Amino acid sequence: MNATILPNSKKHYPVLLKEILSIISPQNGGTFIDCTFGQGGYSREILKFKNTNVTAIDRDPECKNTAQKIKQIHKERFSFFNKKFSEIDKIKNEDSKIKGIILDLGYSYAQIKDPNKGLSFDSKGKLNMRLGLNSFSADDVVNKLSQKDLELIFKYFGEDKDSRIISKKIVNQRLQNSINTEKLVSIINSVKKKSGRIHNATKIFQAIRIFVNKEISELIYGLINSAKILDINGKLLVVSFHSLEDKIIKYFFKSLSEDKKVSRYYPEEKNPNKLFKLMSKKPIYPSHDEISTNRPSRSAKLRYAIKKNNMINFEKDFVKKFSKLLEIENLSKKL
Ligand SMILES: C[S@@+](CC[C@H](N)C(=O)[O-])C[C@H]1O[C@@H](n2cnc3c(N)ncnc32)[C@H](O)[C@@H]1O
């Protein structure tokens, strides 16, 4: 999560902002796509530089109000689309050369505080977890899918070691009454010893949210389509908040920027046609100062690469590598 507003504060803190601006250099102008507009933290900062244009995307229809306010100030230089970022290739204007694309994954502080979205463990009533433009909710997932399917979702998307017992308890208990948020948290608490460091329900909630919002295919196709529309020398930047997302991003950048290894006895064969130049194998983390002002930024990781070539069919291996996760996501066809 990128919680970008402090409690008791109306001020907004976009995560890793300084680092992102120094990578994309908006002072030199250009067209940028902010794939996860949220409260407009990055878009607003980029637009402060005169020769910039920003196209913003967010799946949450509630972002429209903030977007409208920005549009009133920057009529010609800003546009907003209430769409999913996997469709970025359909949004891009044919003529524009994209200098930078930013994805700041997950959900905002405003979203987790919204009782209607039901993203928080403290939410009351019916399960939801929809960020926007969804076809089913957490209530459908938890109350309709089989024990086996729930176990797979918890195991692969939450990496939770108690996936089997929790899914079994859910299915037994929903025979009496459907499972709401409070009930789900109490089932999880009944299985797990209080760990203290993170809330007992963190991984199961993460798994359900990923499934409800199809976050795996969103990320996979968001990366692929961003790489396709980016201009040569354009930069793709991704901020992630948990290890499953980071695993996918890391593989994407690494595999598409590698020189081919012919044999371990010969030097690497230089591959002049690789898609990206990776600036660093290690991610960029928020500074101590940032973490002390905006504590939820502590789990953020930024990875980025520069596009060097147009390649066709580069996505095949990448999609195959994560086919198991996509298969689990497809269990939603049963709903
Ligand atoms: C961490 S917040 C972004 C905060 C933003 N950088 C700012 O400074 O205000 C993530 C945002 O991404 C949006 N989002 C998540 N998945 C999305 C997707 N697949 N397509 C479009 N928007 C998405 C969420 O609705 C949320 O508003």
C-alpha cells in the first residue's frame, strides 16, 4: 500500500516523489503517463514544469473529482481516463511520444479509509475490496468459491502458510451465515497466533484483493503494453509494495535487458536488440526522512528501466513464466 496522507493531515505525500522526478526530468518537458493517478501526487508535480503533458489513468471513478480540478488549471496539458492501466495502449494518442510511464501500485490511503471499499481489517459488514471497474467483489469470492479454489488463492496470492485450514473454516462457517469482514477476520484470528508485527489478516486480505482486482494480469499486461507504447529512450518506472508484485517487475526488467548467455565457459554474447537498459539491478528505497514523515512508504520499492529498442513478441516468455498465477486468476470465471 502507498498510504500517502498522514493521519490528522490533509497534506498528500506521493511516495518516492523526489527520486521519480530526478529520473524522468520533467524540467526538460515531454509527455508522461501517470498510470495510477490516485490523488494526483505525481501528475501535479510534473505539470508544474511548463513544457510537460500528462495523461492520467485510474480505475477508481472517485478520482474523477481530483482530476477535474487539475484539468481546470491545466486544460491543454492534462487528461484523465477512468480505465485500467492494462489498457494503456488504447489510451495513447497515436502522435505523442511518451517520455515516461509511472505505475505506483496498490491502493491509496484515501481508499483504505473509505468504509465502502472494505479494504481495511476494521471495515464493517459485507466484504467488497473493489477498487473500481470490477465484475465481482470479495463477498462473491469468499462466499461462492470452493474450498480448493480459496486455498489456491490464499496460497499463491497471499503466500499464507495457513491457506488450507482457513479456507476449510470459511467453507464450514458459511453454511450457517455468509462471511462478512468481521467474521473473516475472526476466522483468521482463530487460526493464527498473534504475531505482533503485522496484522494476522494481512496476507489473506492481500490475496483476496489481488484476486478481486485481477492485479496479476493488470500488472503483467500493464508492463507489456507500457513497454510497447514508450518512446525509444523513454523510461518505465514501477513502485511496488509487496514481494509478489516485485517478483514480476524484477523478472520483466531483468529478462528483457539481459545479454544472452551462450555458455558458462564463454563470455556473454552482447545482444544489441534488447528491449531495455536496466539502470540498476537493485531497487530504490525511500529515504529515512521520507519514512519518518510517511511511514507506510517503508515497504515501497522503485524499479525502472530505459527503453532501447522496439521488439516484437517480447511478451511470450514473460507471460509463460507467470502462467500459474494467471491460471489462478482465471478461477474468477466460475463466478
Ligand atoms: C498507491 S495509489 C497511487 C497514488 C498516487 N501516485 C498519488 O500520488 O496520488 C494507487 C492507485 O492506483 C489505482 N489502481 C490500482 N490498480 C489499477 C489499475 N489496474 N488500473 C488503473 N488504476 C489502478 C488505485 O485505484 C489507486 O488510486
